[in-house]
Amino acid sequence: MLLNYFKIAIAVLRRRKFFTFISLFGISFTLTIMLVLTAFITSLVGNKYPDKKRDRLLYIRNMELTGPQSMNSSNVSFYMLDHYVRSMATPVQIAIATPYKGTNTYLNNRKIEVNYKYTNADYWQVLDYDFLEGKPYTAQQVAAGERVTVISEYMKKAYFGNTPLVTGQYIEADNVKYRISGVVKSIPITNYLLYSDIYLPYTVSKTDYTGKGYLGNYTGILLANSKAAVPKIQQEYEAIIARLPLPSKEYDHLYSHALPYMQAYVATGDEKRSGMNRVLLAISIFTLLVMLLPTLNLVNINVTRILERSSEIGVRKAFGASSSTLVQQFIIENLLLTLLGGVIGVVLSAIILYSFNHAHLVANLHLVLNFTVLGIGLLICLVFGLLSGVYPAWRMSRMHVVTALKA
């Protein structure tokens, strides 16, 4: 019986090519968007390199000063992190770094774009970069202001080509030559909190970092000795912020928080507008539109498609076909169509991800299919098939024989 249903379903899909194409396009397009978007989100959330101790890390990114007529928000100053945050008892270590900035360097009349950031020596202890050669610069080298650097694998290839080892050689950035102490595995630019092409000691920065204000151009990363200690660090930091004197009379409130990775990643620097809430709202709306609209579209298409088959339904009912038999046939037809669309969606997703990775549109970003999401996606395709096929099938199966034959 099932084999006959499948044969009829294939014949129907081949006979009504336009409806089949529209339905397949809606299903495959929806699944493709879901898989590609999930691959991108997974690369942001699931990739824990180089912050492999993510469940023990807290990020201090922003500070906001507000008053009746004034508001000022930016990263925090080196002084704030080195003087106040370093005095905290709970964190094991504190990494200090600037956001990455861009410059150009020239080699043999060839321009190379270089992104750089400044860090302290503890940065390499808090985070777990994979060193392909060499080692990080030390606290002694930072204190001495030595012009040393750690570069990414990507920058090594861009600057030195196929040279096997570059430790001890020099690389020029912003008209200054730095001796390479190590090479690390590259990270994608989408991980903008930690990304850079070259990493430099903060003591070689051309910008003055000795000012004693609260606001500046640095980010702090606090390492807890265990996951259980993370809330204690947050409480201790909130207590420090509460005790800080306001820098001037134009401000009456000071805000700053030690946040987990994802909250820090989407932080807006605005106390009244949560970045996490915005992201969750955007994802929810996008998911609703992507999932709901194709379902409604498929229901409408299936109703139209089945209405065109009213004469066939009348003839089959006249020869004794029951309503349950007709419902089963329509549902199997729809499930077959939905699964076929799902397979096409998987193939399209694989092609898009392959093309994206080989086009190098985003530095160091490599997207892969999430097989868990793939399984969920195929399950959703089955649900689509049921949701978009049950109602029209039930409606048409209850049609009276005479009415069906007259249609």
C-alpha cells in the first residue's frame, strides 16, 4: 500500500511541476538559511579558541558615566584595570588588551594590511593561544618596553610567504620594526574581542596609557580559579564600581560590569539598552519569519494543489476510497515533497559554505555544517510536511462525492 502511495505521489509531483518547484524552493531555501546562519553562530559561540577557559573568564569592556545632561561611554583605561581591578582578591590573573586597530605596511612594493593590538604579559596566561613556533613575550620584556611581537599564522604567510620559521626575524608595522617572539594559530576576525594579526606589549604603544581617568582604550579579562568563583568576581567588581568617586559634578552615575563572553560580545555600552536582549529579539523574530512564513505558504499551495484534484478525489470516493486512505495519500505526498526539499537544502548549504570558505570573505573564518542542527533541520522538514499537509488533506477528504465530481 505504501509503495502505491509513493508511486502516486511521484506521479502527482511530476505532473504539477510549477507547484512542485514552488514548494521545493520554499522548503530548501528555508533550510539553507537556517543551516548557514547556524554555522555562522556556531563559529562565534561554539569555537572556544583561544578562550578555552571561557566558563572561568569575565570581560570588562565598557564603562558608562551619566548625568542629567551628560553621558560618556567607552572602553576602560589602563589605569582603571591596573590600579583598581588588579587589587581584586578573587581573580587568579588579569589580562589587559586594547581592541585591534588597522595599519598598513609595505614589503617589496606590496601593501599588506596589518591589524594590531597591545597586551600585557598575563594575556598569554589567561588565554590559550596555540603557538606554532616560538613563545609569548615575557613580563620582563613588557616592562623594558622591548619591541617584540607575537604574530598570527595568517600574517606569517602574508608577510614571509613560505618561510618555515620566522621566530627571531623582524616585521614592520606602523613604520616600526618588531622582533618576532612567536607565531600563533589564527583566529577569525568575527572574534573581535581577541582577534589580531600582531600582538604587541602595551609599553611600546604610541598612545599614553598612564592617564588616571576611568575611560580609555583597554579591555580586561579576569580569570577565576573555578567556575563557581565567577559570581564572586562579579560581586567584587560591582562593589569596586560602587565605591569609585565620580570624576566630575556633571555625572551622577557610573556603570561597568564584568560579563561572560557572549554578553561582552554583544554589549552596547549603554546601560539602558541590553545588547543581549536585542540579539535574542532579532534572532527570535528572524526565526519566526523564516519558519512560519514558509509553513503558511506551503499550506496555501497545498490547498490550491489539492483543490485542483477534486475530480480525482470524487472518483476515488465513488469507488470506495475512505477518508483515512485519502488523508494518508496526501500526507505521504507532502512528506515526500518536504524531504526532497530538505535534501536540496542540505546540498545548497554545503555548496554555500564551501564557496564562502574558499572565497576568504572573512579573515580566518571557516564555517562547517553542524550535524546536530542538520538532524534537527531534517526533523523540522518532516514537521513542515505534516503541518502543511494535514489540514488540506483532511479538508478535501471530507468533501462529498457529488461536490467533488462537480468541481
